[in-house]
Amino acid sequence: IIIAVIFATLLVVPTFMTLNSVRGRLETAIATQTGIDVEINGDVTFGIVGKTTLVAHDVSTPFGNISEISVQIPFQDLFDIQNASLTGTMSISGAQIKIDSLAPFMKGYNITVKNSVITFLGKNYNIVDGVFSNGIFNGLIRTKQHKYNIEFHDKNFTITNKNIDLKIIGKLYPSGG
């Protein structure tokens, strides 16, 4: 009977529920674990179907704004969000971010980036789909003229565009340039 009640509850409970009361504690957990201060201006929702996932909407960072950040936490950490362990993949979508240098960051985290704009050296790059993982970035980036496949691995990078037979291989220097 207990299993039937749990199963029925999962069917009745909405996939994502609003949990705005944890906004400040989630900001602290993200800042503590990633080193990036964030301010969540929108709703915080959570879902427990599959993995426990928290989604923060309208997030401000020192680098710009993000429409949505999704993080996974162990279920038991739902009751202690401030000390929750951010696990799995962090997903970012709808970001408008400005960066001043290229340098690997946030090693130890898997971050997917979708439909976001990165401004670098005064030019906008549309990240259609990308993944940062342990100092490596693989992604598809679009400018006004072309699409590029880009891979950063520690200090090395490769930029390719098969349509125009382009392949650039380089290395980042300590200054980030």
C-alpha cells in the first residue's frame, strides 16, 4: 500500500513546483561551490521526477544575465539547499554574457550552454550548443557570417569550419589572450 501511495503521489504532483523560499540559500550554494556570485531575480522551481533538479530563472552574474540555470542535487539535500552538493550537469540557457579573456574555468563541473550570446572583444558569438567539462569546451558557435566548431582543452584550442575549409589550432597564454 505504501508503494501505491508513493506512486500515486508522483503521478499527481506537478513535474516542477515553485520553491522561491530557497532563493538565497541556492545563491549561496552556487557561489560557494563555483566561486561565482549570482543573484536570482526570478522563480526557483524544482522537480523530483528522475533526478532532483532546481531551476533558477532570471539570474544575474558579474558577467551578465542568464535566463535559466538548472542544477541537480541529491534528493536529501533538498532540505538543506545552502549546503547542497551541486551534482551532475549544470545547464545554462538564454545567457547574455561578456567575457574579457579566454581561460579555462570551473574545472570539476559539467556545464551545458544553449542558445546564449557571449560577447568577446566587442563581437557577439551565439553559442547554439556547447559543453564545458573539466577544463574542456566543445561547442557550436555562430557569428553573423559563419558557424564554427570550437574545442578548448586546457590551454589548447581548435576552431574548425568545414564549409570554408578552416582549421585553426592555437594555445592560450597565462594572460588569457
